[in-house]
Amino acid sequence: MSRSVRGALKGSLEPVSSILNFEQLLELGRRGELSADERPIVQIVDWLLQYAFAQRASDIHLEPRREQGQIRFRIDGVLNAIYQLPPPVMSAVTSRIKILGRMDVAEKRRPQDGRIKTRTPAGREIELRLSTMPTAFGEKCVLRIFDPDTVAKNFGQLGFAPAEEAIWRTMIVRPHGIVLVTGPTGSGKTTTLYTTLKHLANPEVNVCTVEDPIEMVVPELNQMQVHPAIDLTFAQGIRTLLRQDPDIIMVGEIRDLEAAQMAVQAALTGHLVLSTLHTNDAASAVTRLLDLGIPHYLIQNVLIGVMAQRLVRTLCPHCKSEGQLDPALWDALIRPWPLPKPAAIREPRGCTECRNTGYLGRVGLYELLTVTPELRRLLRPDMDATDLRRRACERGMRPLRVSAALQIAAGLTTFEEIIQVLPPLEEE
């Protein structure tokens, strides 16, 4: 890694400084002789960003420690240690990033948020969301990278099977109602919604969003960011959008009763509302709305469907090898669905293309619950999510496990990856 840093620094530093390599720069850092605006620090931050883009990182973590600060990248959902820096160098790098993000460099006691807009060597525009947090050894900084290319993908590239894509398209073309996307943090909900909105946006419709924060700026959308400090909450944002003659409204997240009530009101008044919830599966989204305080008869009237999703790492196409199928694992995964056993499965190996991890990229797993008239009658105050889930499966809903089995059969992922993101089979 130090060779990569020296390559990034070499040439531009020699005419203006006697520092010839990264180790000498670190030595200066140990003596506390670096500041945020010095050329070496500027070059390190530039290298850090470009290397993160090249490695397909979704997040950059700068973590101060007593002896050596640590830089880690989140690649395909997994954190990877990249480099270590002495505390003075780490502090200067963090300050430089705060300057780029238009944050208060002097304030180190409070958490702060900022944004950076930059470009890759290929010329693509990239946005980064910054967040700092005071820790025992200095400020920890996390940079979330938003690549607009992810929004340009179609549903098939996100991992939708043809049948799943057909169901999803049926949900989102309805003129009014609520469609929910559920899953834990980092499961790809926002990417799915942006891709959906790009598909729906055309000159004949007004698509508006209220988000916290605006993660990717999309020219086709009218995007508003919430500001709780000035009482611009999700609920107030939806109330404002209703006066903007919208056709489609995207709410970043339904967090409380007031936001849920306004989303329901928007759906009742003839708008299509897309939003996210943090629940483990599709059926639990209904109980979550009930727990928030939404009456069951309103849920019956406005809810079109719910999609639960996860992300799993995909095998590197350059080095994956043929593996042996464990029939017991396969049967447990698909039970009671009658899917045929695949002739062969694939296993990770590791090469330079995938940084010897065996995995390259991620793909989505999906569970789509369409609220049919029969299921609508089950949406009562005393509703049991397990019963709703069972009834939906009886009528054709494929659970996340079946979506996972199809990806394994296609040679895209492994049982080990599935176990990481889905609950134990005996809990379902």
C-alpha cells in the first residue's frame, strides 16, 4: 500500500518539498509538523479517495487510535483494513476532509455532517456524505460514497428474477397507494427506490422526494432534505409536497406516527407513495404500521404491497470454482418449495481481481408480498405476522430463502453468504 501512496505523491511533491517518500512524510507526522493544508496531506486525501473509487468501496472509515490510526474500506459490505497512520497524520487528514466538506475544523467535540462532490479519474461525478464523531483518541470520520452509476442499473442488474421484476412493476404502476421496501441498514433499499423512481420519472409526471439526507441527486426528481432544527420533518415535508401537485412521492423513511399518517393521507388523496421501513421481512411491515398507531382499516385501503430485501456478495467470475452441493443444506433452504437441485454449485477461490476474497460485487435477494383482497381481510388489529406470512406463501409469495436458493443455483453466491444475511432457518 505504501508503494501506491508513493506513486500518488511522487512527482508533484518533489519540486516543492524535500519529502521523497511516504515513510518520510510519516516521520514528519510523528514530530507533529503537519497541518491540513500542507501539500503532502492534500495528496494523501486525493489518493485515499481515488483508491476507494478504484476498489469499489461504499464507505471509508478513518479511525484514530492511541498508537496508529486505522483506515478501512467497506467493500461489498465487509470492512477491509487498508493502511495505518500515526495520530498526527490521521488528525491532519481528518481536518483536510472536514475542510473539503465545509465543516467546522475547529469544532472537535461535537458530531458534524458534511458533503463532498468530486470526480473519478474517468470523469464520473461522485458524491460523498461525511460524518464525524468524537472518540477517546480524536475524531472518527466516515465517508459514505454514492456512485450515480448504481441508479442507472435496471431491475435485472439489481438481482430481480423475471418473476420478481414482473410483480414489482405491477405494484409501482398503480395510480395511488403505498408501496414499502423493508430491510436492515445497508440492504440496498435506497438503491432500489432510486432505480424505481428513475424508471417511473417521465415528462408527464411530477416525482417528488423527501429524504434525510439526499443521498444521490437525480435530475429527474424534485428532492427535498429534512431539517429537524427548523421543524422540517418527514411529516412536514410530505405536507409541503402535497401542495406541490405531485403524482409520485418518495419518503426516505417512515420513522414515527406523524410521518406514517401523512404518508397514508397522501395515498388516500390519490398519490403513489414509496417509502422504507426497518423490518426483517415483508409481513412484519404491516405489524410495524399497526404498532406505530395506523388504524387497520386505513392500512387495508392504501397498502399495495411490501418488498423485503437483502444484499449478498457474489462470487468473483474470474476465479470461482465448482463445488459440492450439500443436499441437507439445500433441502433446508428451499423447504417447502419444490425447487430442483442444481447440477453443480460454485465456491470462492480468490485472485487479484477480487483482492483474494473470492467475491466481487453484490446482488439482491427479494421477497414480494402483494396485498390481495384475500390477504387484505387478514389486516386486523390482532393480526399475527406469522399467519400473514404463511398465507402469503400459500398464495405464491417466494420468501427470501427461495430467492437465495435461486442465486446459489445460478452460481452467483454461496450458502456461507446466505447464512450471513438471513435468519437461522429454524426461526422462520
